[in-house]
Amino acid sequence: MEEGVSMIPGLSRVRVLRSWGGVMDMSMDGSPIISHTPIGNLYLNCGWCYGGFKATPASGWCFAHLIARDEPHPVARFLRLDRFQRGYAIDERGAGPQPNLH
């Protein structure tokens, strides 16, 4: 901030409560998607909601397993993309698959 103010003095008067830049990728049930897709050789590791950065090592392990073997790792077996089509949304908090409750 100090360097920014030295270049643009007007920054010293800026007050920021909070900010966000970018898209928040969140699945409908708030749980991640680690899955292959109907398109050959296209895999997804997304929808992590608020805590994805904490689960990166485990998701990487599961994702590598999926890509190498083309089958989900046992830990991530319920995190398939087609769970929404099949009606098997993950309900971890008893809140249901409603985005306004996450």
C-alpha cells in the first residue's frame, strides 16, 4: 500500500471494507466435482465453493488417480458430475441442494 500511495497519492484516502475479483465457482450442492465428462479426455476438478484451497492436496491426489485410471478415487466416488442429473446431490449439512443456503 505504501508503494501504491507513493505512486498515486489519492490512494491514501481510499477505504475498502471488502473486495472480490473473479468468479466464485460453486456447485449447486456446495460440494466439489471431481469427475470425467461426456467429452473424451476432459476431466473436471471444480465447484469447491469456499474451502477449495484447503483441500488442494487431497483433490490433486484424487484428480491424478481419476486421470491415470479413468475411474474415481474411492474418496471422491460421490463427487461425480452426473450426480445432479441422477438426483444424488450431496447434502453435507442437512441444508439441501439450494444455493441460497450455502
